[in-house]
Amino acid sequence: MTQITLTNLTKIVAGETLFTAERLTAQTGDRVGIIGANGGGKTTLARIITGADTDFEGTRAVSESVQLVPQIAPVVGRSGGQSMLDRVRRALSQHPAILILDEPSANLDDRHQDWLQQQLLHYPGLLIVISHDRDLLTAVATQIWSLENQQYTQYNGDYIHFMSVRQQTRDNTLSQYHREQRERRELQQAVQARHEKAARVRKGGRRLTPAERSNTRSIREQNAGKMERGARALQDRANRQTTTVKPHEAAPVKLLATDLPPVTGKYLITVDDLHLTHGKHDLASHVRLRIKPGERVALSGPNGSGKTTLITAVLNHADQTRLAPSARVGYFHQDMTQLPADQTVWGFLSRATTLDRNRTRQIMGAFGLTATFYDRPIGDLSGGERVKLQLLGILVSASNLLVLDEPTNYLDLPALQALEDFLVGYPGTVLFVAHDQAFRQKVATRTVVLQDQALRDPAHSAKGVPASDLPRLQFEYDQLMMAPELDTKRLRELRDQIAAAQRG
């Protein structure tokens, strides 16, 4: 039976511990989901399992060879989703005993996400999936290896069970922290009360005569000393009392309308009768789209249907498209080659932001780029961390229209939650592509779909013939019936339209 056993594992990079794992095990039939913050070492663990990385402390026992489908690979003339599908299909066709997939659902449309889930559910070997995709993890994983605070922990059970256990653990930790804080405050108050009482005893009462004050000085000093020793004992107890670290909570930061350039006009984006092509291929015809200020519009559709092509046409001011003159666009498209590798994280964001220093750093913290990242060169960041940085450079810029092409890919779960919260509270306008269904449902105020060479926009799609047209249609039908020559084709059309109007 295929088996993976990792014991007392420690990975050190540049003299610093990247992660530790006391014991991680899996066997044939297990479907392991690996989760954790960007840059924490998930891909590094995968390379250790494959044997590609041998620079670690501890014991690695892997009974058979491993095939790894990497997160990022060159894409030539194909969408990211199509490229990922090719790699996953190729790996599955080889039937490896141990298969590791790094972010396999990134860029996949809804149909191919369903296909991927079904393939993985029926995979007979040992499967390891590195992913931040909540739907995929929920559907597939039978156990979770969670990387948190530089330590891997194994949870036997599915993703829902893991989330429940983690939330319960967090709630218990927070409750313990608050209880310790409360007890500490009570002990501090008792310490203060004893110090104050000792001072009063040492001073003596106002009614003491000079002789009585002199005769009782020694006993008053003894009693005051006992009280102060008791106070010191309580203080020592208070100092030992607080051992629980408060769980991290990133403060949500929302922008105000006054933070953004003002918008004028009824629509920020207008597309009229656009013909979409990619090279010699027709993608869609008669595309029509209107986006009002304040809307958050999700652009959905199969891989290769033309979503990015439509966005590019709008941003390039193609014929039949119009951007409002007041639109200030922040465009995210995951081209990380544009990031200056020699700049620091804070150096890059301080040039991009229009917010004050504190608010910018609050937003960075919500996305997991805390103070430890400020002075790090961009070139030293992981792929997921670079995605965060590029995205943050857009979010804090002077933009009132965010155009985000797959912003959720490769974001860890806390950053994904932070992005959801940010966009829901964003006072500007958003057009985005995201294959994460839960993300779309939470963020979008409207969804339009590119499919079968057409854009379906529920806000502007005709649903049958309006009821107000019924009298006109019946009049035209009666006139044709009395005409010298019958137009049977037109009569059939009118009958269908009248029937549709009556049903509506």
C-alpha cells in the first residue's frame, strides 16, 4: 500500500525556520488537502514529498514515486484554465500512485471545476491537493494538512470538519485569553488595594497621638510589610497568569466615497453591438453591456469564451465600447513580471497608495502582508505573495473602477476573505472575472455570462414579448388574416409572439 510518513520535519531557509511538522501520514485512497498562508511552504512540502528537495531535517518515508502538477506553467496561445486542464488530464492519464496537484482549479470555469471534482473523487491512488478553493476542498478532501504559525497539523476528516474544529479551537483560545485577562485585571486591582492599605497602615490613623504613633511604628511597619509581600505575591501570580496568545484578528478597512475620484454620468462602461474575436476566431457577436456606478458585475463563462478579450477591448477603447471620462481604472491581470523585483514591499505600495500610511498598512495586514514584509524585496516573495502585492497596489490606488481578472487565484483563505469584505464595502464600481463560485455569490450585485458566442445579461435580456405589445400583435394578425394574400410565415411568427405575450 502506498504510504507517506513525514516525521519531525523541519525546513530552514536562509537560517530561519520556514515550517515544522511533527508527524504527517497518508495512504492509498486518502485525498489530502494542504492549506496555509501564501509563502508559508506548501509547495516546498510538495517538493520534499517528491524528493526534489532534500535539504531538510527529519524523516521522509514515501513508498512509491510521486508526480507533481505545478501551480504555474508557461501558457502559449491558451487561457490559464485550458493550460491547467491539459496538465491535469496528462497527469491523470498516467495513473501515478501518488499525485500532487498545486492549485489545480485556478482559472477553471464552472463546468471544468465540476469535471475536476469528479475526476479527483474517483482517483484510486493517494491524492494531495494544495488549494485555497473552498468548493474543491469541501467536495474532495478526506483529511487536511493545515500550515499555521509555521507548523503543519494533520486533521483527519473532511474540510467542513476541519473548519468546525479550527473555529472551535479559536473560540476556546479567545475565551481562555479573555478569562486570563479578566483574572489579571482582578489581581492587579487586588495588588493596588494592598499597596494602598499598606501605605495607610504605615502612616497610621489621623486620631493617633504622637506617643501612640511612636509606640506603634514598629508593629505598623511589620503589618505594612506583610501586606506588601502579599501584594508582590499577587503580582507574581498576575504575571504568570496570562499565557494564552490572543488569536489574530485583522481589522476590516473600508474605503469611503470621498477616498475615490468622483464619478459623473449614468454609465461607467458601455458596450454596443461589439464583435469579439481572438486572432481568426470569432468569440461573440452583438455584445451589449451597461455598467452603472456602484455596481459589482461578475463576468462569467467557459474557458476561452472571451472574458479577458472583452475586458481588453473595453480598456483599449475599441470601437463600440466607451469608458466614462470620469472613470479611473485599476486593472488587475496577474502579470507579475511587471512587479519591480528590486523594490521593497512597502516601497512599492507607498508609491501606489493614495491612502494615509496607517490605513494602507491596515489593508496590507488584512491581506496577510504584515510588518515583517515591509522591508522584503519583491523578488523574494512567493507567487501567492506577489499576487497579493499586485492586487493591493490596485486596491489602494486612486481608482473608482476596479477591473479584476481572476483576482482570487492563488490567494490564501484569509486574503480571499479580506478581498470579499473589501469589495463588498467598496464605494466604487467593480467588473471582475472569478471562477470561485462562493466569491462571486458574495461579491457580485449582477452576473453576466459569455457563452455560445453571446453575452447574456439578465438586467437587459428580453423575456418574451412585453404584455403591452399584445394589442398591437393581435391587430397585425387580424389585418394579415383579411389580406388578399396570406403571409403564412409572418402569421406563424405572430401566433408564437401572441402566445408568448399571453403566457408572460
